[in-house]
Amino acid sequence: MNHINKKSVGIIGGGGYTAGELIRLLVHHPEVDIKYIYSQSQAGKHVYEVHSDMLTHPHLTFSHEPSDADVVFLCQGHGKAKAFLEKFSFSEETIIIDLGNDHRIENKEWIYGLPELQKDAIKNATRIANCGCFATAIQLACLPLAANGMLTSDIHVSAITGSTGAGQNPSPTTHFSWRNNNVSIYKAFSHQHEAEVYQSIHVLQKNYSGKIWFLPHRGNFSRGILASIYTPFSGSQEDAYALYNSFYEEHPFAQATQSVINLKQVVNTNHCFLRPTVSDGMILIESILDNLLKGASGQAVQNMNLALGYPEETGLLLKSIAY
């Protein structure tokens, strides 16, 4: 039952991993109620038949039709949002958050949804393009350098992601028997998230002309991203930590640390931890996050909170799995 003053939320494309995490977050969010969860393939089913963690919410079912709401999340997969919005129309006041890649690049009508870069713009937006998971981890590692004009050469990135980053439908490189006890590189120097990183760097450091050399890896675990980013740096270890600590001081979900970091610290949370290390004129930034939360659904809720005027952390104070 809706409560007075709560905002209504609709989810389009409710059957995948990102939608499942979004549902998990929103059923516990104190300021919103889920109005509907639309899925063509799952319409009429109980949500727990697809997302088994929702057995605690047996009343939730997948809708046969979408409708308007205060906030609509598009979780349909890459390349499908534009076609959907041509077919179904929403009020101009409806806040639409696209978790796919249709509206991320050079789109004046949509605000790029990286709160650590665009917080003020997101607060006034009704069309928000949520960031990619790899892109979020890499950008958060680069932004403090770009903001201070300190990117002077190429950026080298090696990053590994869990199998949930590939979506719920099995493929030759995502099913268990292939992925288990296995690691591989894919889309070397050609990953689609590179364009997002270039775009954000140029917002802060317009004259950057270097190249990003990105090697994405498939990991044999289910969720999380560990990215290692390195580039020339003229300062000391103390300078690097102070730079990152200062840049993210006002951002609740990005945190600099000098301690050793590991994925279990961020899995099941909306946090990104960043560890800068300086050696022989180079800076290495380790960046870790949960690809389904800060890399997708958690960041989408963070963007919703900003757009609705709620504290960023609302509904997102989650503890990591730790062990």
C-alpha cells in the first residue's frame, strides 16, 4: 500500500540482474513505493519466481503493461531504451533513469549520471543516463587527476569483472562450466565504456590528448570489479593521497584509502574504494566496486535520490559481505 508523500516507481525490463538488484533496493527504500515491474517475458509471474531473494515479498508480480510514475527505471539492456521510449511516452516531469548505454554519449537531453562528476546537474534532471560499470570504476580513478590538469600521458587500465556483468542469459563465455577456474581478456583496447571515460575526462581537463589502453578481463566470480589504472605522476605518495582524499571528501560513496583493498569490502554495497600508490614517477590507482550496485542499480538509486531531493545515501547504507 502506498504511503502519503511517497514517490511512485516503475521498472521497465524487470527480469535481469540489474532489475533484480534495483527491486531489492527499492522495496526497502523509505521514500518510494514500487508501482509496477514491467517485463514482457515474465508478465503475470510472481517476482520471486525470477528473483528468488524476493520470496519475502510474495505480493510483487510482473506487470503486463507499463504506465507513468514519478520515477521510471529502464533496465532493458543496451540498445533497447530508445525504441521503447518511441513506443511508450511518459510525462515530462517523470524522472527517467536509463541503466543501458543508449543515452550516455554526447546527449544534450540526458544528464550523464555520475554523481561524483555531475551532482548539481543530476539534482535538476528528469532524464539521467546511468554510467557503465567499468566506466564508473575507471572514471573515479581518473577524475581527481583530470580536475587538477595532471593527466599528461596515456592511461593504462587492467580490470576484471564478475560474471553478472555479462547479464542473466547464458552465453559461451558466461555459463558456469566455462567461467569456473578460468580467466580471459575480451574487447582489448575496444571496450564500449572507453568513450564514457574520455567524455568525463574532457569535462574536467579539456586539453587531454592521451589514449586510454584498456584491457578488460572476465573473472571466475559472480560480482565485483577490480580495476588497476596507472599513468605518470610528478608528486609524492602524500600528495597523491591528499589529492584523492580532498576530491572525494564531499562524496559519500567514493573513498580514498592507503590500506590494502579487496573486492569483498565493496560487494553488496554502493561504495567505490580507491587506493593511490606512487612509485618511480607513476601513480597506480586501484579502484574496486560492485558492478551491480555502484556500477549499475545502486548508482541509479543514488541518482534518483539526488533528482528527488533526498540525501544521496537514502536506502543505500549497505554493509559488505566481508567474508
